[in-house]
Amino acid sequence: MRICGAIFDVDGTLLDSMSIWDTIGEAYLHSIGYEPKENLNVVFKNMSLYQAARYYQTEYGVTLSVDEITSGVNAMLEQYYRFEAPLKAGAAQLLEQLRTSGVKLCIATATDRCLVEAALERCGVLSHFGEIFTCNAVGHGKDEPHIFEAALRFLGTRKPETIVFDDALYAIRTAKEAGFPVAAVYDRHEKAQDQIRALADVYLEELTQLNRLRKYLPVS
């Protein structure tokens, strides 16, 4: 495997930000006067924000539109992404290594574009990426391969040479089943690490483990 393109997830992969998603589902419902019936962070784990908004409508009878719901959730998230969400250790160095090796980079995320741009710009790494693809814009979650295929078309690289960096089992499985090589990134919020190790082409406990990737990089 030789890496010419890389598709990066954001939350749990580049940003140490998954903790905010443990509470946002229930916090939003409370903010509009509804009482959560279950542990929503588990229910929403594999959903895009659009899918979560539809869930609020169908399961809780929320009468707001999908756009109104997503705007409300994003307003609650904006402060965190704009001012707090930290890069994972080694993320900046990894991105710089890929860039200087001539690897084309883009983002594929379930988080809305405005939040991703705010966090990555503050952290000084936004300029590494040619494009940001979101599940909302593509119209499909990462339980389907559409977002990875859209990113691949943008990069213009061959699929066997385009690696997906992600921390979530369901997204890793989708990418692998679609024929992409995968670099799995450990995040403490994802419990299925044994399954992830078995699927991944490269497994990174930390993004500082550049030695596990260098042999796949073009000569810079």
C-alpha cells in the first residue's frame, strides 16, 4: 500500500472532542422542553446530525423543522468548537508529514462544516485540507460509503492508495467494505477496539506513531 490520498474523520480522530457528544443530545432536548427517554449518546452514536434531528421528530414528536433542530444543536456546540475542542497529540505533525510527502488530504465528518472549520482554523491545521465533506451535505451517514466515495472523487486518487483515518467501528467497517485501506485511531470513547484492530490496515494508539505510516508514504 502506497498512500497518495487521505480522508480524515474529525471527532475522535483529529480532535479530542467526543466528550461533548456524550451530553449534547439530552442537553438539546432539555433546552426545548422535552425529557429524554433513553441514553441518547448511545442512540445517536452512528447517526449524522440530520438523522438525529429526524429521530427527535419521529420519536419525541418535536415539531421544529430539521433545519431548526440542527441550527439549535449547532448553536450549543459552537462555543465548544470555536474556543475549546483540542487537537489530539501528534495531529499537527502527522498532517504536516503527509502534506510534505505530497499526500492529498480532505475531511469526511458527521459534524457540520461551520464547527469543523472553526476548530481546525483555531488549531492551525485547516489549510492542510482541500475540502470538507459532511454527512449532512452528502445526505448519508457513515453507515454508507457515499461520503468516502465523494471524498475520493475530489482527491482524484486511486482507492487502494487512499487511506481513511477514523476512530469509530461502524465508519471503519463501512470504509473497509467499500475497498478503502483504513488507519484506525484509538479513542477512549470507542469500546470495540479488538474489532477495530482486526479490520484496520494500520492501528494508531496515538497520532504520534508516525513510524507506522512512513513506509507507506511517497518519497518527499
